[in-house]
Amino acid sequence: MPSGFSDAQLLGGLALIALLALVGGWARLVRLKQALGLEQLLAGGFLFLPLGMLLSEAGLGVVNRAVVRELDPLVTLGLGMLGLLMGLRLEIIGPRQRTILASAAMESLSTIVLVGAPLFVLLDIVSPADLQRRATAAAVLGCVAAISGGHSLGAVVRRASPGQPDLVTRVADQGTVAAVLVAGVLVALLSPTATLVPLERLLALATIGIVGGLCTWLLSRGTSDAALRGAFQLGMLLVTAGTAAYLSLPPVAATLLAGMTIAQVSGSLARELSDSLGFLEPPLTVLLLVIAGAALRMPTWRAGVVLGFFLVLRTAGKILGGRAASAVSKGELPRLMGLGLLPSGAVALGLALDYAHSARGRLGAVAVAVAVLGLLLSETAGVWTTRLLARAKLPESTPPPTREKTP
């Protein structure tokens, strides 16, 4: 443990984060946000990020470096759970679903390229490093930029059209899936800490995810006892996420593949898991937000320069990517849908934290600073941009019924 940090501080910090995670997932808090009209601003747990910064070593010193380091396994579990739930809920069957997925992939890939390529050059100027490390950092930041949180836009849509989910929110969710998969592939191919050759690491990532999903399905089929099924399922989640983290691969990408595998093999099991594990999503999201805020170090001028370019490029990428997605959907999506995709989410912070844990050093600190401060600014801007988009006519998830003309 670092000097100056007592056992009491460590235990106190861990207990405080656990309490915040439980409070953040409290159902009554969700209803209170709705009653006060703060659902859009606080939908993604926005408040807990600056709270983590306040409690950090640079602030009150409650959640110090030792606490953040001790919570690495919980970060892995949180990322694994979010990835699994995304995979379980992914719908790819049917022509309309494929159109949404293609639009989301177009928007996400456009943002990754538009942000990652310039940052690769910029990082060589502000934080010189070898080619492989710069490429990995730029790829991770590009994927962080591509992730959109549908929570902010979803809050607006729920008020405007109760009970009617919209396509833009679904594109945001599926664009996040595409960004996570791309992040898994790029980190597997580019990570300089690899003990395996790049193609072996990529094959390992796919194998961990697919085998994890198949084993979860087989173990669930082998018993009818609900408690035992739950233990098997949670155990396989830990094994899948932990194995990926051990090989310096993104846990969220591995469990995403596991969730997609389960959804394709057994739709009923996917729904069961999504319902039974869904209650863990809010507290784990809060956990990631608080840890990310606490892990932030005071940004240097280098991080400030990268953050400025990151925000400008991400905004441009979302707007241009939204136009490209609208073209792919043949007009089903609004051309300005990129305004609704500016808010980010906990998955983006998780990717940055996971990268910083494996990369260490200056590039890892820059990635966390850009992700944390970028999320704060993006969420603030998203409050207004999503309202602008909501004023336009948003497409519905199902086409309106047509009436037959009477002669």
C-alpha cells in the first residue's frame, strides 16, 4: 500500500463506494429523478462522476490510489456485466433489425476513424511514444468517442412519446456494440503487452467469448434449480471476464460475444439472464463512474490539447456519422441524429479505465482524463442537443398502420 494510506482509509473508501453503488441503483432514486424532471440530466448516473472526482486523492482523499487499485477486479466485473447485457439484448434477426445494425455500424465506424486517425498523429506531438503504443491509445480513444449513451435521448423520447421507443436510441445502443467489438479487435491486434502474436490474441478473444456463452448455456440447461443456475451463470461471467483481463484483452468485448452467443443459441435463456441480472446494471454503472472520477489525475497541458481535439473530432464524427447512418437507412433515421448521440456512457469510461490499467504511464493517464472530462462535457451538451433533435419528427420503431381506401 502506498505510504500515507492507512488500512482504515482503504476500508473506508471501499465501503463508501459500495454505498454509492447501492444508492445509485435504488429504484426510489430513479422515481425521484423523474418526479423532479431531472431524468435526462441524471439518466446515466451523471452526478456520480464529479462525486468520484470530489472524493479522489486530489479532492477529499477518501478514494485514494490504493482504493482504486483494489477495485480493479470490480471494474472487470462491471465491464463484464455491461458487455453481457448488451450482447443478450442485441437483436439482429429480421430485415429491419439488420438495417438498424448497419446504420449503427456506419455511424460508429465513421466516428472511430475520424477521431482515431488525427489523434494518432497528435499523440506523437504531445506525448511521444513508440508506434504500437500510440496506435493502441488512438484506437481506444476512437472507440471511446464512438460509444453513445441512449439514456439521455431515451429520457426525452419517453416524455414525448410514452411507450414508443425510437430508432435513434436503438442505433445508439447498437453503435456502442459495434464500438466495443472494434475496440476488442484493435486492442488484440495492437496491444504492446501481448504475450501472444496479434492473430493468436484475436482468436483468444473470440474463443473466450463464444466458449463462455456456450458453457453458460450448457450449465443452465443441466439444472432446474434456480439458485444453482444463477451461481453457474454468475460464475461463467466471472471466468469469461477474468480470463480476458488476464490476457490484457477488453473484458467487455469478451462478455459481449458471450451474450451474443447465448442470444443466438437460446432466446429464452437470453431473456431470463437479462431479467435476472439486469438489477445489477445500475449499481455497477455507478461503480464505474465513481472509480473513473477518482482515477482522474489533474490533467496536464498535453491532456488538455488531446481533450480539445477529441471533443471537436467526436462532435464532427457524430454529426457526419449520423448523416451516413441516415443514408444507409434510406431516410428512416433523421439526418441530424448525430445530435442525439453526443452523450456518452459508463462503457466508454470502462474501456478507458481498462486500457489505463494495462498501459500504465502517461498515455493511460491521458486516456482516462480525456474519457472522464469528455463525458462530463458531452453529457452537458447532450441535454440541449437531444432536445433539439426531439423537436424534429423522430421515426418510430414500427411503421404506422395504413388505412385502406374505401371506394
